[in-house]
Amino acid sequence: ILHCEHGIGASKNHDVDVYVRKGALPDRLTFDYADAGVTTSIVINGNSQSTETTYFAGVLGFIGTNTPYTIIVDPSNGCPFNCNNGTCNNGVCTCSDGYSGNYCQHRATFISLRHEYNATVSSGNWIFFYVDVLVANNLVIYVQQKSGDVDLYVEYQKIPDANDYLYSDFSRDQANFNISIVEPFLGRWYLGFFGFSDSSFSFSVSEMRSCPMQCSHHGNCIGSYCRCTADYFGLSCEEKRESLFLDHTVTGFTDQNYWNYYKFNSFSERPITITLQHASGSNCDLFVLNNAKPTNFFYLYRNDSLSTMSTVVIENPQFATWWIGIYGVTSCQYNLTVEAVKQTSACGKCVNGACDEATKLCKCNKGWVGQACDVSPTPLVNGIMSPIVNIEKNHWTYYEISLVNSSQLIVVLEETSTSGLVWLYVSKDTYPTLAKFEAFNSDSSLSVHRLNVEFSIPKTLNFIIGVYGSPFIVEQRPTVKLVAYYPPF
């Protein structure tokens, strides 16, 4: 078996061919064996001889000039030098750990990730290292040249040379350089440093993770992909699979202009407090909506204060699934807590009223409305327009009118400079809510909203009118005026 390695340390544009002839010099037309391939390692298997025989080997420079080569003949068991640092199996060397090459002649030194190493190599020589990659995080090889000029060649699972490599940097006049390997194959990677001149240098191999939003701190970054924990999913592990437990805190992270989402289920009218905490110097906003994910423009509750603690209270959550959106104004690491408001009675606090244990609602004294009986409605006179008032987003403004022996109530509300940004509700004897009302109008295309409540016979009743600032209010704050009318029959 004849082994020939060529071009080690030479430029990439080179190639030699090998021709073998028994008893005479070979040429390109006359030979017994030949290898005219383009690889840097040539192996020619000849027939076994029972008598002494002379073979001539000719090495032809096919491409390039001054191409170095090494030629070895092994007439014994087919493995040159008995594989040096390995074992021979059917003419092929199986190298011991840390060695490579056709006859295990190259030794590579093990290196660890995230460690810096110092090395020297003389002109025209090589020095080899290897690193084991167990997780497909992106790799970056940093090289700092202290003196001379060193070239770097990188290969997967075998020793590289100047013609056989996957990555390289052989630029000149560059003191520092690096090579990035995106999502590398798992296994052993070899680094070959060639001394273009006598060189001294340092180098390190580090993992570079490039996952979106740091996987929201809900998973591990593998290369450029997030491997989420079992509780979360999404490209950046931004959404929790299951509903949050009350009185339980979760943590997360969101980048600027990105979202994290959570949800929880409510099964009563007991108020819920949602608290978002984050470090000073960062900022994220809190959005809440029932039965759908909130956005910057569609929500029922929002807290976008600059404080490190933001709170939203859902006074009457009812039986619903509530979605929480955490929006990153800046990169933001946070804690999120959902708690049921602790109440001293079934109704909570009734400021101007008493708790009805049967309904678990405050029964307000005359002249007071609201869940805690703490709002005094504006009285209306039949057929007289109310003064213009401002309406706040996600807040109620209440009015009160008493029908006297009438079979119909007509309420007309006008948005003076907007359309569809307020919702109109009416209830008998008590205040309306988003869930409980006698009639409502939330038409988003009109500036004038009308409600009509009719009875089969004339009645004397008290009505509470509620005007609610919709979650679609962004910058322009609506102003409204309304009139309530009932006929005398």
C-alpha cells in the first residue's frame, strides 16, 4: 500500500497525481496503478508479491508550484507505521482518541468551550486542537495574534489541512479574527493552525446564542431556536399553555415591541388584582381583556405607567377567561401575580349601602350606585339635555332618571367629536355593568347612540343610565351629552 499526502500548508490551488509502475518509470500513459483525484490524501493498493519486486512511483504536479508532499510505502499489513497511535483494520487505521490522519500521525489537543488558550507554531508547521460539541449552539472561534502570521482551518470529525476544511481564515495583516459556525453538527470539531511564519497567538471557542427574546426566560436557547419548558410554547416561548393559578407569581422576559401572554379563569364576581413588577431602568405595560388576547388597541384594562409596579383591578370578573398581555416598551424582565381580592364580607366593601348575602352584591342607599355604592349618579330631568362631560377609557359615568306613569323610556347620547368610542347602558333600579343591563348600544360606527325601553302598561320606575369609555379610546378623549325622555302615557 502506497500513501501520499500533499499540499499540507500550501495554498488551496494545488494538486498532485501519483502513478506506479512495476519494474520501470511510469508516466501518464504507462502505469500499473494510479490516482489522479483531487484529494490531499492518496492511497494506492497493489497486489501482494511472493518474490522481491521493484516498483517505481511518480508524483506529477498537476496544479500549482512547490507543492509539498509525503510518500510512504508499507509492505507489511497495509497500515503505514502500524498506525502509530491506533489500530489497523483491513488496511485502514482506527485512531486513538485525540489522533487523526491516514496513519494516526496527527495529534490534536482537547480544548473546552469558553476557555482561552495560548499557543505557538513555527513557520511551515501545524498545531491541532479539538472541541466536542454536545449542543447545537452557534460557535465562534476568536483568535488574537501576538506575533507572526497564523492561519486557521476548521473541519468536522477529522484533521483539516489547507485543501480539506469546512471553515478557514488565512488572511494576512490582520491581528485579530474570528470564525462563526451557525448551528454546528454535534460531535467533534478540529482546529488546525498553520504557521505562515513563526507565530504566537491566543484563541478560544465560545457558544453564541441568538434566540428571540432570550426565549422569554421560559426555555433554553439551542443555536437560534428556543426549546421551551413544558408550560410554555411559541417561537420565543412567549405564551403559557395552562391557566395561571390565583395567588401565584410567574416570571418572564420580553424585548422591546414584543409580547408575553398569560390567561386565568374566573368563576365568581369576586374582584381580581393583577400586579406586574419589573426593575427600574426597564419598562413593560400591562393589558387585560376577557376571552381574547389584548393588543395595543383592543383591551378592557391597561396600565402603562412608568412605575416599576403596575396594577389592574377587575372589579367584577364574572365567569370568563381573562387574557393578560405583557408588552415590552423596553427589554423587560418581570414578575406577574394574579390575586383574588380579600373581602371581609360576601360583597366586599359597601360604602353607602349594605351587603345582600343572597346575591352577594351591595344594595345601595338611595342616591348611590356602583359595585361599592360609592358613586353618586347625575340626576336627569325629563327631556332636558345634560351638560357636556369627558369620558375616560374603561370608566363609568352614571345618570339617574325616574319615570312617572309612563310606558316608554328613550335615551339619546351624542359623541360631540368622535364616533363609536363610548357605550350606552340602561338598568332598572340598579346600576348597569358590562355583564348585567336592561339594554345597551355599543355601535362603533355612529356618533349618536339611542336606546328605547318599552312597557305594555304605564309604570313608575327608577332607571340608572351608564356611559362606559370603550377600550378603543387611544388619544382623543370623547366628550358626550345625553337626553332622557319619557312620554306622559
